[in-house]
Amino acid sequence: HTLEVSHTSFHHSPCFISYPNKQGPSPFPGKCLSFDISPAGDLLVCSGNNGKVSIISTADLKPVRNLKGHKGDVHACQFFPSGEVVLTAGADWRVRIFSAIDGSCPAAFVHGAAVRDIAIIDRGRNILSASRDSKVRLWDCGSGKPIHTFKLEGQPSALALMSYPEICLNEDLQTKHGRIVAVGTGSNIQIFDLRAKQSITVYPVSEISCLASFDDSQFVSGHENGHVQVWDCRNIKFPVHKVTRWEGAVNTVCRAPLNISRSGIAIGMSDGSCFSVDLNSRRMHDFTGTELDPITSIRANSSTIATACNDGILRFYKPPKINK
């Protein structure tokens, strides 16, 4: 399902084009706003409009169970590291924890406005949520109470969580590592130290559409002007890498599978284009089949890239290992 193309006129040669090795419809009517692949790779959780959240099997793309409780759009969903629990965030001001085994909802956390993004810290004793009430909250899942509330410069569009071991231990946060969170608020990136419970810096950038963690200290930002930038939270004055391919908005980003790039990012655009780029060689790898429908979400594990699109189709790509 992958074609290698080389030509002397190519600035970075060769390039690769992959077609989906598997695809199927969203488990509910309409588009999938967000999805996540379970750690074992056997399940997918998808969220959409009208409170829809479903778990499907990656083997046959058939629904396993529905997770009920949200009302309105469900903007984000994510598996806990165990693969047995799901975290979701919705326009109904709620963050919910669901059992992936029986669909029950043992806990819900309330903001003052729609919740746009979430993150799970380590094994899941603590979580983060970013809401349009201009707050990021650090929660204790056991008690259901907020540990701390961080005030933002504006309404958030996304957040990215990084480990940073040099930061000292705080008893409230149940993790062995330091934690830094980057939050996109319109035309700013705001960096918080979770242990010190304070804002580190606010840096102006072009309008942010999405964020994703890259490694322990770096994160990726996608922008409405088509730019993708990699930042180091230790020095955010200048991006470490910058990628610009098209002028359309960047809808979603994630780290690329290691089998196609050890230093790559996967990018989904508003014009339906989807590709990965190796940050060292700048080699591109295109993922086709989406026509002109915007990519709404992109995720990857060690060997697979999956996308959700406005056409309501989930697509899976399993590109071969590239050693060049």
C-alpha cells in the first residue's frame, strides 16, 4: 500500500505515498471529532457530535460499546495507559471517566464552560483539562477534586503535556517525574510548571489550532496559517523546527510512527491533505484517500497511522519500515 517516488527535480528525494490498508465508517452518524488508539492497539475510542462516544474494534472496525453521559459535542477522548478506562471532554462543561469494559461512568469533573482538551498524567491518578472558561485544572481522580487551577491569558484551543525530570517533587502530584504543560490560547503559548503550580512564560505566536507532545521537553504546535513548529519548553523564544507545506489550517498533529521516522511528526490539514515529515531529513510521506474533506484527528502508535475525516471515514495506514 506504499509507493516510493524519486526524481532529480525533488528537493527531498525519495518521497513516499501510502494508501489506507483498512478503512471504515465512523461508529455513529456524522464526523468523528477525536479518537485514540488503545495501548494494546486492539481498540479505538471515537467521540463526535450529540454526546456520541463509542469504542470499536480495530480488527473489524465494528462497535464494541457506546459510552453514554455527554450532551453536545465531545471534543476529546483518550485511553488511560491501562487501556481499560477512557477520559473524555465535552461542550457540556464535563470531563468524564468511563470504563471501557462495561461503559459505566464512575466519575465526572465540572468546568465553567466547554472543555476543549485533556491530558492524562502517568498512569492516571491525575488528569488535566483545558476549558473555555480560560482555566486549566489539575484534578485528583481518586477524590474528584481539583488540586490546582491555572488561569489562562485567553480561551484554550489545545494542550500538550511533557515530562521534565529535573523539577522537584510535590506531594500533591502523584508522579515520579516533573511535568510541564503547554497551552495554546489564541495567539499565545502559555507554559505552566505543574509542580510549582505557576506560569513559566507566555509567548506570542500565530493563531494556534492544535498541540501535541513530542518528547520529554518538546512539543509541536499547528497553526491556522499552515505552519507547524516544534518547541523546547526550556527555551521557547525560538522554535527548534519549522515546517510549512500548504497555506491551509493545520487541524491536528501527532508524533509519527517510529517505523517511518525516528524524528517525525504526522500532520492533518483542513484541505484533506495528510502527511508526515522527518524533522532531520525533511523527507515527506503522504497518506492519501481523504480527497478534500478536512482531517479532524490523527493518531499513531509504533507502526500505524490512523485518521478521522469530515467524510465520516476512519482510515488506517501501515507503512513499511523506511531505512533510507
